Amino acid sequence: MSGFTMLATLLIQSLAQAEEDWLARSQHILERLEGQPRPAWLNSNTHQAEANLQALELVNASKFKALAAMPDGLATQPQGKPVRVMFVSFSLGDAVLKGIFEEASGQEDVLLVFRGPKPGQKLPGFFADLKALLKDIDPVPNIVIDPTRFQKWKVTTVPEIVVEAQGRALLRVKGVTSLDWVKSRQNTGRQGDLGRFGEVYDIAEIDLLEAIKSRLATLDGPRLKQQAMARFWQKRQFEVLPASREDRDRTIDLTVTAPRDLIAPNGNLIIRAGHTVNPLDQMAFGLCLIVFDATQPAQLDTIRQLSCRDQNARILYLATQLSREDGWEGLKSLETTLDAPVYLLTPDVRQRFQLQQVPAVVEQAGNRIVVRERRVIKPAGGARS
């Protein structure tokens, strides 16, 4: 017991919280996989909306990856002010791109936008090509991959510049690579589509968003969901305990001796080194743990006939293991049968209450914890408590 460096009171409180956290994570996984509406572009198949979220997350992540690829990061664009958005591509050639990068350097109201990587190119390769052109340019201009902007302004060739403000295009022009030229037109009050003033080129890069949609459309959503759910249970580690062969009661003293002064975050002394404390003298346990092997029907029948001596205690059902084959459906069925949530037994809880055999009931008796192991009884047998 001397190895514990915090009050047992805090450990008891963390018991319930640890189990609550496990359930919350489990339910979050389940909710992410089920019951989500489909996005419009997947209405023709059976994918979940999570596919759309993945696409959007990947697109957004690509922006941050682009930033991270730059040596010093990128400047943030001003809020509410016009932004000169130049749509660019490697089809412009390295010399032209490098010139654009150099002019855009240090201009916070300029955003250079690519549509995606080249066909067959991975994002790391794209960023490597970009970094090569950005060598010796300081500060690095604002550069992102944003296929949604290409779609929004229906940009099909480059270069094209759109002056954006609050979601509207104040001015746009094709075939111009000079940001200062556009700035001068802004200063004279020019607005609207100015047309084409130079050579334009096809976009060399793929539409990253469309590529993601196309890839996701080929995936078998229900099958992937089932595989993900199955993997969760196949990889889950259980705290398996042997079945009780006889009724046995064991008492556990939670008294701990502080190996050193225990100080609260506010600087107050909780307990001095060498002093002992029993948390049950200060605070009631308030829980009744019912621990059992959910893969054994006889144990389930047994715990349904067990009762807690403290009728005011909160009952927590802890399963040492669940059917890997039944997975989530098995858990849901079990919770329906018990009309209560079921949590998995964790190593720290097993060790804290020195659990050895199941089924068992763990609850407070005076200022001690009692562990009541019970022999498995037949469904038709009498109740044991």
C-alpha cells in the first residue's frame, strides 16, 4: 500500500470516472458509425455521412499540412478585408510560380491557391515540390490547397485572380500574374469581371475533393463499418477471472500511509508524510460493484438474484469479458436484460479491490470494503446475498 502517492479518496472517485470514460468512448464510436444522414453526393449508395466528414477533414487537413510544410509557417489573412486570391498551378512553370511566390511574400492580403496534387502524386511529394520553389523566399507567402474555392468561383484555367470580400467576388481577372497590377485596379475602384489579359493554362493538378469523393464512392460502407466494429472487440483486452466455486467474503482495508507530504494544487497540506488515512472515514463509497463474466449465462442468472446490502448505493455492473462475436449488439442486449449500463472491468479496478473470482459484489461495510464472492447458482435456485 505504501506505493500509492495520493489519497484513496481520490482513487475511489476516479473509479467511477474511469468507467464512465470507457462507456463514453464506446458510445462515441458507436454513434460515429451509426444513424448519420448521408451527404447529397452519396445519395445513390449506402455510405454513412462519416465518409463526407472524412473528405472535408482531409481537405482541411491538407491546408494545415501545406502550412506545416513551410519553414516558418504562413501569415493569417485579415478578417473582413478584401483578399486577393490567385489560383495557380504547376502548369504555369517553375519560373513563373517562383516569381509569383516572391511577389506574394510578405503580403498578408494575398492567398495563393492550388487545387490538389498532380495526377498520381501523393501530398508529401506535392509539398516537396512546393518547398523547392520556396527556397530562399522569406517570409513564405500564404499558400493552401483548397479545391472548394476552385469550385465556388468556377475556376478552370490559371492564372486567375479573384478579389474576395465577405464571400463575394469584388473583382476578377484571367491571365494576370501581377498582384500589383490587380492592386492598382482595386485602388482605382474597378470592380466586376475584367476579362482575360494574358495567356491561360489548363490546371495540372487534380481536384482533391472530387478525388476523395470518387474514392469513397467505391468503398463498401456497411462492410467497412462492420469490420471497424469487429476489430474493436477482437483487439479488446479483458480482465478474465475464474468462476467462484464457493461463497466467500473478504474484507479490504483502504487505509494508506502517505510516503511524503501530500499538497493540494492550492498549496494546502492534505496529509503529512507518515500519517495514515482511511477514505471511508471521510466519505462513503456510495457504490455497489457487481462483477461477473458476461460470456457465462449462469453467472448472468446469478447476479440478477444478488442484492446490495446498502439499498442507497449506486449499482455498477462490471463485466470481466464480453462475447467478441456478438460485439456491440451483445453489449446492448446485455444492458437491456439488466436494464442498466454495463462497463468493462479495468486492471486498476481489479487490483484496487483485489478481485480474484466472479461473480462478486463489492461494497462498503463500516469503514472497510467487503468483497462477497458467490458460487454460481442454477436459474431455478434461491437468491443469495
